[in-house]
Amino acid sequence: MRKDVSDLVQLGLGLGAAAVVAGILWKLKRRSEGAQPSVTKKDGGRREVPRSAASQGPSQGLWIYFGSQMGTAEGFARELEEEASKFDIEATVVDMEDFDPDTFLEHKAVVMVMATYGEGDPTDNAVEFYKWIHEDGREEGCLKGMSFAVMGLGNRQYVNFNMVGKEVDKQLEVLGASRVYERGEGDDDQNIEEDFEQWKENGLWPALRKALGKEENQAKDEGLESAEAALQRLTLQVKMAESARGLPVDPLVQVGGADIIGKWYFQASQASVVACEELRQKPDIDGGKTTKHLEFDVKQLPGVSWRTADNLEVLPQNPDGVVEWFADRLKVKDQLEHHMTFVRTNTSKPVKKPFPAPCKVQIALSIYCDLCTFPQRNTAKRFAPLVQDAADREALFGLVQDREAYQVLVDGRLTLRDFFELFMPSADIDLSAFVQLCQRQKNRPYTIASSSKEDSTRIGICVSMVQENHKSPEAVLKELGARGITLPQESAYLQRLGETASAPRRFRGLCSEMLCLRTSKGEKLWIAARASTFRLPKRTTTPIIMLGAGTGLAPFRGFVREFMVEKGSRSKTVLFFGCTKSDEDFIYKEELDQATKADPPALKEMITAFSREQKEKIYVQHRLREKSGDVKQMIDNGGYIFVCGATSMGKQVRDELEKILGSADYLERLKTEQRYVEELW
């Protein structure tokens, strides 16, 4: 008997397993239910192409490919697709996961929005494409006749900033394609949205129109679309019932996720928390100084495969009070325990679910919707048509056109609730529209702090709570006022806030607060493991140098646990660790002491830097300088260097290592040989 994924979840399968089984069932049903278009590959196989491409052949129009890990590149690609119509260009967005060489070779005009992941690597969905453009023996001039533009995304704090964007830009030209617009570089360490806006506004669309053989024209000023038109664009409708068995089933609403973030939901697993312990000697919760060690039981989760020092991605949950506020605003507060699912509307084609359903309304608002972040401009544009009050509507429409002014609200750490109170008191919006228009909740990655050799059934992470003070809401709105912008709801909004309107806002990271303050043993959270570049050398005689500060100790705690399993067989292992004070935030202190005192020592040498225990601040890079002779000798003897921590610390360590090694080229060679590896944030 065939079962929909909802039945599989009800039977107790995890979302990841249910999605796999349902995917198999879906493939069996494809032909009778209307499969999307596909192309024939040279090897005789078939690969699906985007449904949006059905109206144009691969040699027509503009094709926008994205390589995205956390959804930023995908968001930019879809923004370009929406803008293309204003310039009379038919555009199709393609997830790099659906890359097909034969189809790609036929394109006449492409835009590549490519994020760099980790240490200069392509994102997971772009790996096959990246291999393809670098393959030896690629036919010279195979892309002749193609026009292209590349927007790269990265973080300038990393050594290989925007490496994937640079490589794609270079290789497309090597293969014969013509660059029609300069490559853009988005820096996530600063303002990546501003970088993207400036890149496309410097002449992207005229260049693409020319490449497509169209005459020059100006963008059509379409204004703000009507609420009816905005809702017509939504392809799903929410249905609710007290029991999941009372919900309708639409066989053409498919599992798998409608975007990069949604796909993660369907691949994740639910794991129990089996340990939650404070690591600081002197925690201060109100001051934001707390660091927790958490462990997850993955014994019954075969889909979770991991190795020491990999990354564990955790899906955060919105606080109950925030969920209740939005439930009340959407008029479903008394239906939080009801079940919901999706059926199609405004389309006869197959549609993918944005997140796993059926699920309870409370779950949808708690873990799949980002309720704590002020929406990005593109998200605000989607909400704007639903505002009924003319003054509020005009204010929001004007603000989303002014990216610098809008950024004032984002930088002020306002929230989605603030957005609703400032702009949307009159908006007619229900749960169905809301869950499709709002931003998806993103997972947060943490470096694994345990050893798979010691125990492959338990994954440990260490998390410090992120806490910062920001301007008061009143000060943020005054900054807007200095730009000549006054919001119609400003007075009412500040009055509702009362005394808190003029008080500095305390920001706490959603996931770190959840893990440090709202998680206890026995709870279940959604997780997924992802491979990292941290890999110990196989030869036990190879020297290992580890440098970390704060929770940057995580992978090295995992390494040390592994050294202990290996009975101290590693000949040379050195750890540089930094924190503020030895009696306040020296995490895993007892374990590390035990490792150095073992017989034989699992950790041969531990060098500490306590920045606040003396007049002059001392950091790990200073200790590195003091041990420069020994470090140089270990590297010359084939040693590996691992660095984990804040990007600023990583840069200081790189600078110090260049001095120790005598040149930047030496450090680059170590990186190429994968003997120098960073994981920074």
C-alpha cells in the first residue's frame, strides 16, 4: 500500500527518512501525475530541467544559475529573475544541483551567482558544475557564443575570498564564453546586499539586453503590485484540521523543499540531547557569558554520518512568546495544536513544499519561519502589497527602494514583529500567505567537539551565547528621521514599547540562546552533519599544531579525545589556546590537563594565552611568536596547522605565520597541500 510522506512521518519515520521513501514513491508516480520537462544526456540518461524553462528553449532568454549553501546566492538569483521582466528579458533560475552539461552548452546568455563555501570550495549544489569547468580535455571553445556575467559571494576574512566566483569567471572565458559584464564580489563580512545592489546597478541589465540582441531601454516602472496580484503569485494554500488524518492530500504537492533551506529540512534528523553542561568556571547569564557543552544521541540515525571535527548544523526554535504573538496576529492562536498541510492553488503544475508538512501550526511558526530577524528588502517587497493603509503602504514601498535607509533598520537589530508593528497593522494576511512570504529559518553550524573514534553514537558541540547591545528603537527611528524619513506608525509604535523604546536593545543570537538557556537533557532538536576540511594526518609522526580561542577550541577538544583513544601515539601535538582568564572561561580545562599528564601524554604540549590576567593583553598569536623557532621546525618537518576561532584572530595568526615562515608563498603552499586549514566565523 502506497503512503504519502505525511503518513510516513505519522508512523514515526524521521523527516529525512520519510523524504527518501516518499521520493521513491514520487518517482514511481511521475509519469501518471505529469512529470516536469527533461533533457537527454549524452550517456542516455535523463535529467530534469526547471519547470520555469518550459516556456523557452535552452538557447533562448537569460539563464541564472546559483551555487548556494545557506540561501543568500539563491535569493539574489531569484531577485534577478524578478527584475528581468522589467527589462523585457525572459529569465529562468536554475539550482546548480540541476546542472546539465548538454543544456548548459546551448545557452546564449547566463548569469552565475556563485557563493564560496569554507576554504575556497564550491557549495554542495555546485560541486558537479565546478568539476565540469575544470575537467581536463574539455573541448576548446565549447562555450563559444555564450555571453556571461558572474556575481561571487564570500567573506573577505578568509584567505581564498570569493575563490569560486573568480574561478567560474576565469574558466567560462577559457572555455570560449564572452564576459559581457565585470565580475561582482559580495563580502559577507561587511554588507553583501549592498555589494550585490551596486554590482547590478552599474550596468548589468543594459549589458544583458545587448548580449541578447535587444535594443537599449529603461526599466519599466511597475510600481507596487496589488494585493490580489501578490496573492495570485502564491502557488500553495494551507489547510488545517485538528488531526493530521483529517487533512487533504494533494499528490502534486511534492516533498524535497522549494529552495536550498527547505531542502535542508527534508534531509535533517531529529536527535535527543543527552548532555547539557556549563563549561565556564564563572558563568554570568545576564552578561551573556555562558558556554555549554551539548551532546546528541545519533545511535538510531543512520543518515547522520560524521567524523571528528566535522560540522553539526542545528535548527533553532523561536521563543514561545514570539510564536504566540504571530499566532495571535494571524488569528490562529487557538489553533496552534492543529495540524496543517499544503494544497496547490493558482497552478495545475507540481509544486514543492517549502517545509515538511503535515505538521502542527506551532511547529511551522516555531522552527520553519524566521520570526526574530528583520526581513531582507526582497522579503519586505513581497509583504508590501498586503498593506491596506495607503500611508503605511507608501512609506514601506518608498523605504524598500532606498537600500541605505532600509539598512538602518536592519543594522538596528529590529525584528519581524517590529516590522509588522511599523508597517503592517492594516495588512490583511493569513497563515497561508505568511508561511510562504516570510523568510525561512536557517540552520546554524557548529564545529563538532567530540571524537568519532571514541564514540560514533554521540556528537558533542560547545556553544557560547552571542549577546550584544544595540541602539534603542527610538534612536534607530531618529536616524531614519535624520534622513528625512518619518514613518506613519512611528508614534504609535514607540508608545506601545513604553519605557523600553528609549532603552538600548539587547540582542541575543537565536540559536546560541536556545542551546545555552532553553535546552535541557531529553529534548529533541533537528540536526544534520556536514564534512569539514579538518582532517588529522594519518602518519602518527607528523607534527600537529592547533590554534584556537574561546569556542574555537571545539575541534581540538575532539582531536585530543582522539589522541587519547590512540593512546598518545602521536609524536608531536601542540595546542595554543586563548581565553580571558584561567579561572573564568578556560573551557575543558580538566580534560586538557588530563591529556597532558597522561602516560604517555595524549597532548604533548599546551600553551595558553589569558588576555585579561595582566596589564598587556596576550593572545594566541603572541604565544605563537614566542614559539616561532619550534613552530618553524615542526612545519619544516611536514607539520599540519589547524586554526579555529574568530576571523580577526585568524588574520592575526596568518600574519604571524607569514613572518615565521619568511613568506606568504610558503603559507600558500601549505594551504595547497592542505597542511594549513582554517575554520573561522
